[in-house]
Amino acid sequence: MGISVQPARLRTVRDKGPLERFFLTLREDLLQGLPGYKGPDLHSRGERPEGEAFFFLHELEAIIREWVACVYHHRPHTSLVDPGVPGLRMSPAAMFEHGLNRAGYIEVPRDPDLAFEFLRVERRRIQHYGIDLDARRYNGAALDPYRGLLSAERDGKWPVAVNPDDINAVYFRDPADRRWHALAWEHAPGRDMPVSEEALQFARRLAAVRDRFPDDKAAVRDLFERWNLGLGTSLVERRMALRLAREQAAMDLPEAEESVATLPSVRRLMELPDAEPHLAAEVVEETGDDDVADDAELVELEDDSDFYTDALEDA
């Protein structure tokens, strides 16, 4: 999609000033009013914040989304202006309506399977037992009509979408109905957490030291046991373990059982005079994320022209 990833330079606030300004607004307008808030330092918290209520990540995400939709988007910003009306400050919601009136509504395709289009594509032949991919076998009922057949492409291979962060399954799009189907790895059953390509290669190298003919299932099991025992002390192993843990947390994220508006802390915040949804019609002090971070201290670096040379080595 033409996205360029450029890490912010160390100790250089101006590289990500707008984002840091939004974090400041979020902290001062919302987070510090929630129970259990500890603040950025000891002087910015209550006496016993550990004894107050706390929120799970999915609850906190819902609270922030509620605040952005009901408060932040209805607050005037100095950067949202109309050149034809000098002095008029508009909120993000008002600017959105203004843009619709000028340019009209743009219909964006809503494809629930759009995420599969961003995965890496590998081309493989469909055998009677399934698909071979990096010495791993995948199979599924969706391959039954195409076993032993060649595709219409010149190489005769079929495209398969691969998620390198979770190789328990690959994804095959049936050309007949254009629907995606998951093909399970033969060693995937019995595990409830993702396995990355990087972790599998590392597990194979460890197993090759002990066994002449290592088995993938046993190698991955030994790797997880190694991490559980705390034997993985290298930086590479810790990074792989963290990535797998994040993937597992993303899959097992629980659904909220109640609406965000019913949470006591949200009701208390929404009842405050300066947190009503009709703030767009009032003149309030500017606290948007387009302000200059006055409290931020700009620190000049000596020569950072080659900063991006190795910035993404471990990404």
C-alpha cells in the first residue's frame, strides 16, 4: 500500500511530536481520571492506586475508543480550518462533515477477507497428501477437487497465503467460489499457541544438535519447554518468545460482556461538565494533538545520518 516505515530517531522529539501530543491529551483528559491510574511518576498518583479497580486491555481499548468518539472528535483543533472562513476552528467531526459536503461520500469496499490479501504468497503444487511448504505438510478438505491437478498458470502451481508469525495453518482460496480456507499443519493439532517460522527454524537447529533426524513436533515441544524453564537467555530467543506471546494474546482476546458506557468510571467521566458530547458547539481551551509540545525538550544529536542503516535489523 506504499507505506514506508521510518523509526523515530532516539531523543529527537520532533520526529513524533503530533503522536506524543495526542498521548499527553489522552493522559490528561481521560486516563488520569480512571481508577488505578499510577501516573508518569510518584508525584502524579494517589496514595494506594493498587487497591483501586483495574481494567483489562480490551476494556481499556473500548474506553479510549468511546472517549475519542464522544469527546476528542468533537473538540475544536487549531489545525482544522477553512481558508474561506478565517478564524473558524473546527472539530474533527465537523471537518469530516465539511469534507463530505464538498467532495461527497466515498464508498470503500468492505471485504471481511481483506487481511488475507496482505499475507505472503507462496506457489506450490497440490499433491494427494496436500501441500509441501518448507518441509511442512498442510492439508484440508478444500484441496480435494484439485489434488494432482495443475493450475492455469504457466508453472502449474497454486497460490497459498502464508502468515510467517503463525505457521499452524496456511490459507487457500478456492478458485471456484473465491472463498478462503485454512489448511492445517500436520503437527498443529494439540497446541493452543502460534508458532512462527523463525521459532521453528530455531527449534530445528537446536534439535539437530541432539538428534540425527529431528522431528518438527518434538523440536517445537522442546523449544517451548526450554522457554518455560527459563533456559532461553539470548536476545533472539526472548524476542521470539515475546512475539509468540503477543500473537497468542491477540487470538485469545476475550469479548467484552458489557457495554463500555455501563462501566462506572466511564459514566463518571461522561457526567463531567467538560466531557459532554456536545462540546463541539462550545468554546473550550485548545488541548488537541496539534499543539506544540511545549514541555518537550529537544535534544540535538551529533551526526545521525546513518541511523536507519541498521534500525530494522531486529524488526
